[in-house]
Amino acid sequence: MVRHLGVLLFPQVEELDAIGPWEVLSYWTRNFPGDGYAVSTLARDGGRVECAKGLTVLAQHSFAAAPEYEVLLHPGGRGTRPLLTDEQHLDWVREQRASVPLMTSVCTGSLVYAAAGLLRGRPATTHRASLARLGELDPTVEVRPDDRFVDDGDVVTSAGISAGIDMALHLVARLSSPERAAEVRGGIQYDPAPPV
């Protein structure tokens, strides 16, 4: 039985927030199908989505036609700003929380989770420029400014942009094994140390 991983898309989503984890997760699921996972993209109405820096992508599913997800990843970007007060979107996020075992975010995706009430009393992180905003949205959040990602069981948040790659590799290690995550990291030639 295939377990589904979903990467959310929305207008003005930050490209690397979504595509970085997608690269990790799709490399994993395509090269190791025996692990039993598949990854797909979804957007409110499906179809064409224009990202923050002009990249246009096609979401594979609409909300209504998406499979049941084991993991949902909410990216960040400029497009999260209007989502913080979009009650339809926040209600959808809350509905996902009720049915999706593992909710994850990249960058300012965690701001949406905070606005929806998903981070109440939890440790979490976000893009360094939005750490204060995270605490403002929900003062009960234990903001972790120095963490690349924060795994709090059924919610995993990550810091800005490229941190989503590290978080996605952590997901592979958690859902499969550290050895599998190392294979994926080698396969995508992701070796950021030492930094430039």
C-alpha cells in the first residue's frame, strides 16, 4: 500500500521551499519504490501556479482530488502573507491536521501553521527574518531561532528556504532509515559543508 507525501503549492510560493524538498522526496520515492511512498503536489484548484520568482509549475492535484496524505509539507514565501488571514485556507490546514499524521513546513509555512493554531505550546522555527512574527502570531510557541529544523513528533518545522532540503532528508531518515537518507543525499550530491 502506497503512502502519500504532499507538497503544497500556492501563488507566490518560494521556489526552493517547495522544489528543494520535492527533489529529496522524489529522488527517494522514485529510486526506492520498495519503501512504499509516493510524492505529489497539490494546490487549491490544481493546475498552474506561479511562484515567487517567476517559475511556473503545475500542481498534480486540487484539494478536492488529492489522495490521503501521510505527510503534508507547507512551504513559505511571499504567498504566505495573505494566507495568514485567509480563513478558507486556515480551515483547510486545520482539516488536514485532523487527518494527516505528519504536518511539516518550510520557512514561513510555519507562520500559517501558527495562525491556524497548530503550533500552540510547541517548539518551532521559521525563516530568521520572521522569527519575531512567529512569536507574535502565537505567543505560546517556543521559537527556536538557532535550529535548522524542529521535529516535535507530528509537526516538523524548518528554517528558511534551503533548510527544507535538510528537513526533507530528516523525513527520509525518520520514515525509512538514516542509511536511506544518506543514499538519497549522495544521489542528489547534496554536500553543503564546508560552506563557501
